[in-house]
Amino acid sequence: MRIAVQILYLLFSTLTCFGQKSHFLKTQDGVLYYETIGDGKPILIINGGPGFSSEGFKDIATELSSLGYKSILFDQRGTGKSTLKKIDTSTISMRQMALDIESIRKDLGIDKWILFGHSFGGMLANYYTSIYPEKVLAMIHSSSGGLDLHLLENAQENLYARLTNQEIDSLQFWRTKMLNQNNYSNRFKYNSVLASAYVYDKKHIPTVANRLMQGNTELNRMVWNDMRAINFDCKNRLKSFDKPVLILQGKQDILPDIIAYRTNSVFSKSTIFFIDKCGHYGWLDQRKIYLEKISIFLKSLDIKQ
């Protein structure tokens, strides 16, 4: 199992392509890392989490760049190669994360760009757009967490709904083991069971479990605490956003359908599509149709512009 995990890690960490450029941008409290892949109209990819780097999203970035776009990946503050002088409540907040995104836009000299946000990344994309709507040409919501904190309601029930009774028992067992002895083996076994809730095709469990192992749980906690403190809710500010929005979500996603429907009801020019036999990661469970829907959406933007 460990060998398989190492192979997956190498696959994700060594995936590169022609035209990839790395950047280190100094900020007031640290260094922000981002990279660009390809050339063309800029599209910023905001990965999920919070508390995860952009590792694992180079595959998506490469696919988008092959469509003629400049894909931009960045490590959210305190993750990956983006370092902070200190990580605490003074440096971790949604406001600062939105400012980081704006700093990248300015550093690249981009006037307007497209935002692609997956999971929590969709929430951060919404937050950034609520502050800088004039800088966003369009948005792609990939299994997005939504416009407010509705996803926290019945979160455990939604998780358990995607697991069998045996998997629920295993999850509780390995959680207890992990709390008593927080070693690699216990964490990976816990995350392997947890990963089962996120995918439709169980062959993808090792990939997702490996990704879950990379998260910074303390940073994750800080971001969610900040979102609760500010009562994260972008609905009112985004009602006037009149640019195209694509909402993609798996029919078997751990996120309830209502999240996508609520998002769709706010945006005036949104298109919603549910992918069958698909969990939280569309490019894993239903890669062809997932990428096809994104390609069609992006081509429609070219026609209108």
C-alpha cells in the first residue's frame, strides 16, 4: 500500500508540461507561490481544502491549457510553497486569501480572468468575486461548497449517507485509533475510509486518500473558524454578478444537490449540470463528460466575446 501511495505522489508531483513557469511573490507576511501553464486567456484554478496546496490540480491545469488558456495554479497561504512568517488567526483569513488572489492578478498584469473553483475553492472564488466582480469574466463551480455556510448543516449525515454501515463503523474505529496514536498508518487507514464517501468508483480511493493525507488540519480549522466569524455569505453581493457561471456537481457527491441549486438561483447567467455516477471529483469518476462540459462552456465564452 505504501508503495502505491508513493507512486501516486510521484505522479502528481512530477506532472509538468511545456510552458510551465513558477513564481514566488513576496507579501507583507510571507511568500506566495504560483505557477502558470500554457498561453491564452487566463483562468485561475482555486483548489479545495482549506489547508491543501495546489498539488494534484496540475492535471486539470494542463487540460485547460490544452484548450488554449493560460492556467494559473497557486498554493493558498500557509500551504505547499506558499510560506508565512507565522500561521495563526492574524495571518489566516478569507480576506487575506482574497487579497492573495488579487496580488497574483496584479503581478501577472491581468485585467480580467476566469475563475475555476473546486469544493472550498468555489467558496473562495465566490468571496473574491464578491469583492472584485469587475475582474472576473466567468466562473466555473466544480462541486463548489456554495455561497454561504449551508454545507455545514447536516454535514455528518451527508457524509454517512455516502458510506455503508460497515464503512461508518470503520471510520469511527480508525478515528479513535488516530486520536490515540496519530501515526501515518492510522491516518491513512482513516482517510482511506473517508475517501470512499468522495468517489463513486472505488478504484479512486487511494488517490483521494493520498490527497487527504496532505492537508493541514490546523490551518483548515482556522479558515472555517474565520468563515463562521464573518458569517460567510456572498449571496447578496453576487446577485448583481451578470457574467456566465457553470455549476458542475456529481449526482453522488458528498455535497447535497441543494448547494448547487441555491447557487444557481443567485446567479443571473448560470448553467447547472449534474453528472451521474460521479462523486466529488468529476475528473476522476467521469472525466470525459466533466471535461466536455467545461470545454463547451469555455467555447461559449469565446463566441460571446
